[in-house]
Amino acid sequence: MADYDKVIPPGQEGKVNIKLDGKKLFPGLFDKKFTVRTNDPDNVQFDLAVIGTVKRAFEFSREMRWSGFVDDKFSFEVIVTSLLPTPVTITGVRWADDAASKSLLEKIGLKLETIEKGKKYRIKLLKKKALTPENLVANILMTTDFPKIKEKSVPMSIIVQKDVEIYPDRLYFGEMIIPPGATKAFDRTFNIVAVRGDSLKIIRAVPNRDDMTVKIQELQPGKQFRGTVWIRPSSRLGQYAGSIRIYTNNPKNPEIVLEIVGSIRVGEAAEGVPPAKK
């Protein structure tokens, strides 16, 4: 942002004031250029260079990130050290508004501890209830008594994983076009991965519809599997929905349910079927 003297009398000087938002700049050296335009025929425009250094006000012992499995012990804390020359008190920490929609306030609590008054503090994240497999991203607001930094936003992310993952977790067949009075097969594939460990076994896979068939192939012993789903719907217009229940030897994920969704349309232009001759 810049403000400036719009009119400079002949033989006199003018002033250009530049204001930069340090929050939008990375720590370290920066070089910004501003173009100044005038009505002087000999200096229609020129560049004004601004060079400086952005210094960090706080140093964090680690990034606000945690990744683990559902049953892992949730232990997470960060040491915050003030790098400012004068003592700065961190007066509180709280979740930003974006955390409310993700139910973070009910799942994870925040606690602030003083290690060295005016210099060093500890922020703890405490689990209030069992975490479910999900990816949580939000901001923590840290308030201080420093007039120039009354509030600082700190990004945080928590990734909670299952022992066994299925990709995708829902199989979309889209619109299936079937010739009138005939049937046609459609297929899609999915993958099952043991995120930790290499002793996974797929015991069986059971579809809930008679027009659905599934076959699972082991790609990497005890670790990765690929499944193929074939469906042969009748030529009935409407939505298609089903599911496959996959049984494993993993005690924490004994059953995985894969949803199957799509729609059926009856028509001449089915894939691989030439239109009827008139």
C-alpha cells in the first residue's frame, strides 16, 4: 500500500509512504518494486525499489501437525519462544472460527503454560474424545500483550488414519446406458491397502445384489489388494445402488463396506453397441 503527495510544486520535493504487511511476506530479505507515474515528459514513469528484512516475532519448536492412527496415543505440544527484544506475554490460545464447523472444540482442547515469563510458552493439544479417521485442518489464535501483534494465527492439521484403507471409499458407475430388452456388463476397480503391517488377508467379499459380482486379487502379499466389481443391471430406468461387504482378518477393521452407486438409462447408443439401422 502506498500514499503520496499528488502535487509537487516546481523545485520542491514530494513524499511517497510505503506500507507493507509483514504477515504476507516470508521471513528474510525481500525486494519489492513500485511503479511511479508522473506528468513530467522527461520522467513519465520510474520504478521505486523497497528492500528490507522480515524478522520472525516467534519461533515454534515444531509445526502444528500430527499424523497417526485411530488407536495411537495423542500427545502433541509446541514450545513458542518470543524473538522480540522486549518481553512479550502470550495471554491465551483458542480455536479460530473455522474450527467450530469441524467439531474441533468438542474433540481437542488447548492449554497454555508459561515456561519463562515474557519469553517462552508451551501450547498443548489435549484429546477430549476418541478421534475418528479424518483430516482436520484449522487455525489456532494466539493472543499477546504486544500492541503490534495482538493476535497471531497459527495453522494446524491433524490426520487420523485407519489401519486398512479402501480407495475409493465409494464406487461411482455414473450413467449406464443399456440397449432396450438387453443386458450389458459394467466394471470398476478399487484398492485395499494395509497402511501399517503386512499381514492383511481378505477372507471374502459379499455383494448385496444378485446382479453384482466381485473379485479381489492380491498385488502385494499382506499389504495391497485390487478388487474388480462387475454389474449387469436389467434394462430398467432409474438409480442403481448397492454395496459390497468385505471381511478381513484385521481385528480393528474386520468389515469394510464399499458403496456402489450409479444410474441406468435405456437407449440405442450404448457403449460398444452400434445404433440400430433404419
